[in-house]
Amino acid sequence: MPFEAHPSPKNAENGEKLLYVKPQSGLVRTLDEFDIWFKDKYSLRRGDAARVFEAMLDGAPEWLAMGYRIETPIGTFAPKLRLKRQVTNPDDIHHDDVELEGIEFLPTKSFMKNLKCAIGSDFRYVRKPQSSQLLNNQQHLEKALQKCIQEYGYATVASFAAHSGLTDHSARKQLNKWCRSDIPKLQMSRFGKIHIYTEV
């Protein structure tokens, strides 16, 4: 697995920034590619994988909305809630104090075992340009933004960072800059804790 190293906000004992690692940015597979691979590997019909995900997209929200956890061979999906305000007395909680924060995913042991076997010890360090260099390349940033918009209809910090090669901090900084320019390119809205950026 190719990986990159980036400085974290925390300092080491020598005063320098501690590093953290993450998979190489920009490595994305589409559902169509997965569907073709699925068909060739398991001799199934084209579209079978896509139909499973489409059915999941349709049906899973109904069960999750009722508070159910959904157990699958790869892991368990569960709704994650949070309070909009600070509360210390349970009797003070009202229905409008609660909101959906996101979806929790807990992988099964067998899924993790298969993933670890697939990786083995094949970790490869990929040195990437510094964020400052990438931020100065407006053509590269525009291209990365358009990839996000084309795939999802919007950009998030995570998706823009993946396509641009920026750190999450630099990706957020650039997206906010586009929102605050004299002629804004993007507008930001929130879904739980996630910021979503759409074209103006």
C-alpha cells in the first residue's frame, strides 16, 4: 500500500512536529470499475455489484432511521447521534436537541483479516510535493475541485484533499478561500460535523 507522511499538530520531545501516515492521496476506484472487477473475478453478471449498492442506498436509511444497526459480512453500520447543546440532566433532553452526526462503521474480524492479508508487509513510502507547492498551482487545484464536483456534486475537505494531494488542513484552507473571495466560487453548508462545499 503506498502511503504518505505529513506533520501533525503535536510536537515530539525534541520540539519538532510528529509525523502521521495515511494512504496515498488520489487513489480512487469508481463503482463501475469495481463492478467490472467483480464480474471478471467471480464470473457474475455486469451490474450485480452496482445493484447491491443501489439497494443498500435505498433500503438501509429506512432501518438506520429507526435506530437499527445493520450487520453485513464486511461490518456493521449504525447511526451516530449527538446533542446540539450541552446537557447534564437527562430530563432536560428534548427531541429537537438531537441530530444525526453521521454513520459509524465497525469492520468485522474476517474483513480486517482479509485486508491485512492482502496488504502483507507491502507498505511503500511515496514522497509528495509540499502543500505550499500545490497551493501555488491553481490549475491543479481547479482540476481537483472539478473532479469532486463531477463525482459527488459537491466537495468535502476529505474528497478535495484526496484529489489534490493536500493535507486536510490545507484543503480546508483552500476551500474556505474560494468561499470568501470577492467573487465566491463555492458556498459552504453543514451536514452534522461535515462541511459540504457546492458551486455558487
